[in-house]
Amino acid sequence: MYGKNAWGKYSGKKLDNVMAFNEEYKNFLSTCKTERLCVEYAVNLAKSHGFKNINDVTTIKKGDKLYATNMGKNVAVFVIGEEPLENGLNILGAHIDSPRIDIKQNPLYEKNDFAMLDAHYYGGIVKYQWVATPLAIHGVVVKKDGKIVDVHVGESLEDPVLVITDLLPHLAADKMQKTGAKVIEGEDLDLTISSIPMDGEEKEACKKYVLNLLKEKYDIEEEDFVSAELEIVPAGPARDLGFDRSMVLGYGHDDRVCAYTSLRAVLDAGETKRTSCAYLVDKEEVGSIGATGAHSKWFENVVAELLNKQNNTYNDLMLRRALTNTYMLSSDVSAGFDPLYPGVFEPKNAAYLGKGLAFNKYTGARGKSGCNDAMPEFMAKIRNIMDNEDVNYQTAELGRVDVGGGGTIAYIMGNMGMNVIDAGIPVLSMHAPYEAVSKIDVFEAYKGYIAFIKNIQ
Ligand code: MN
Ligand code: MN
């Protein structure tokens, strides 16, 4: 159903299903605050559904369930279809990195009897939203001998949290004259982490005290920060939003809401005619570059491995055919229409919370610059599938023409010759520490993704 509010379709037990699915999603979102944690979660869930590591099988056949990972930051799950891989795959591709604040390599310093951690933000955050709010730290410290120390602090109510302080309004007369982009500067996003001085120390006593704590708890030294990956994110779980509990407020809906629903779709859909795949990728928020971003050759390499395991032989032409014959949804969130800011949207072509899965034929900026403009033939097939499977869906642009813009991994996968369109869940307050989505859209997206991988060809 196109452009209609989806809540009316559900009551009684069906509505309970929608709510129950969202409880599972909330658990994922609350647990998986980094890419690594998302990959771990996805692998465990896939294994519990009978998926095997692609490296542990030598030949593949119809119905096989496989997963592959890359550097702990990408995961792809596959259900091998009836048709040969050369006929193409049906892919749901989402990203599992979210805007956040990273700890620098040489971060620790003492100032006025506080120990502080220097940080560098990741992705497009609105800096002033991240101050004076409880923050958690997640990540790894890798010791020189290769030992990986996991660090997770700030999620349980008993845990301490960290904070980036902000100036009191009484003394902020000058600061309040600054523009939004400058009111909190990038170098001022430093975390306050302790304030007890080490007994008997004259110099850097607070720093020494906290280093002692880190040594005791994690067996790490100051220099170990050099080989660490520590991410600062909003502390605490995702929560129901609204008196009617119709929405979820949480950190990282962009794009973990589409990652979770895509993963679940492939796990729950069972065997499909064409090979189905959920591809969860890193680094989208910083341009999809590097070994773990969508620009990486990793995904192609995995498809090449699959072809080799399917045919017991491999050539480049097979891979090219497989990729060119592929259909993909770039499962990424849309800007939800916000009644407080109607001026930046064009109402006929905006994504609304409650109207289901939102298709963005193109994103980009200005004259669609940098966009993947999906084929109308492809969109027509999708319309047919969504209507046949009773999925509520809508179409949208990223705001009014010339107001701004953005992009996704769609064009990168499109470069391989496949048909790709952006299809995701509308989000309010995107990139803020707490973003909001509608539970009905989460469920309709899950249904829409299943409908897509089962039927597109
Ligand atoms: Mn995104
Ligand atoms: Mn984003």
C-alpha cells in the first residue's frame, strides 16, 4: 500500500507481533553500540539459525546458510538459492557504523585537577548535542603482544558514565553569539574522566590515579591508547517513545535499524529462489572508504569465494555476471518529516513516520549530484512486490531541492552494475545522540525486506 499510515492494519495479536519484534530490535540497539558489537551479535544470531562460516565449507548447494566477516567490522549472511549465483543475488545492504566521538591515540591529559580524554568526532554530528549528556565508552585496546582488551563502561545503572561539560548560561553571553557550527568546537569535545589525585603526587596526580585504575581493571598502560579503538556513545538503552509507545528513542538507528531488519529478513525468510544476502558494512558515515567500507573489494571477494565453492571452478566473468544480475536495496534510513521543521521538506515527497518503508529513488545534493538514480523498471517491480505482499511503503527525497543533501552506499554497489535503490526507515533527529523511529515502520521494513528478497527477479 502506497503512502498510507500503517497502524490501522494491525490490532490484537498482529499488533502484539509488531510490538514484540520491536522489543527484540530495542535489545539489539541497546547492546550493539559499535560496529564490532553489531558483527558479534549478527554472527551469534546467524549461528543460532544454523548459519556456518563460509571458510568452513568447501562446496555449497541450494539451501545452505553461510556467513562471512571482515576484520570484525563487516558481516554478510547468505542463503543459497535454487538459481546459480551467476543469475544474481538479492541483497539487503545496510551500514552498522553510527556518528559518535572517538578517543584520540594520545588522549590522556590533566587540567586543573581533572583527568581528561581528548577526542575526535566521527561522522556528521551536531557537536552541541553531545555535551552535558551521559556518555558510555566501548571498544578495544590491543596490547603490543596482540592481546585484545574489551572496554565497555557506562551502560548498566551501576556503571559510572563520562561527560563532555558545557558552559553555564550565566557565563555564556559571548558563546551564545556564535553560530551553531562553532558554539561547541571540535577540539572542545573532551571527556572528563576523573578527579581524585594520587596521594603524595605533586605533578599530574589525577592522571596518575586514573592510570592506576586502568592498570588494575584492564592491565593497560598509557601508551596502549596508541593501539586502541574506543568509541564514545550515548549511555543507556533504547526506550519506548510516546504515551502510546509507538516509537523507539535510541542511539544509532542510523543505520542499525535497517541493519537489524535486513539481517532478520534474510535469517527469517528461509530459502529463496535467488541467493539472498544481508551485507552489513562499516564507514558509511565517513564516505564508505577503506578495507571495511562499501568501497572495499571485500564483498566482491566473498561472492567470488561463493562462486568457486558452487562451481568448483572460478573465472572473472562469472563474478561479473553475478554482480550485474544482482538486485539490491540499500537499506538506509530516510529523513522523517518533522512537524517542527516543515520548511526543509517538500510535503508530497517526504518520508513520514508511520507510512512504512521509504524508497529514495535518488539522494545526492543540488541537481542530484552524487546520487544513485534508480531505474524506473526496477522501481516498478518493487511497487508490484510491495502491493502483492501488503507492505506499506512510501517514496521520498532528502528534503526540499537545494536545502542540503546526502548519500548512502547505493551508488557504490551500483558501480558494480547492479540495480540498487535506497529503502529505509524514516528517522527523526537523525545523527543526534537520541534518534526516533516508528515501531510500525520498523515492522513494515522487515516485511518489505523479506518481500524483496523472496520476489525480486
Ligand atoms: Mn545512514
Ligand atoms: Mn548517517
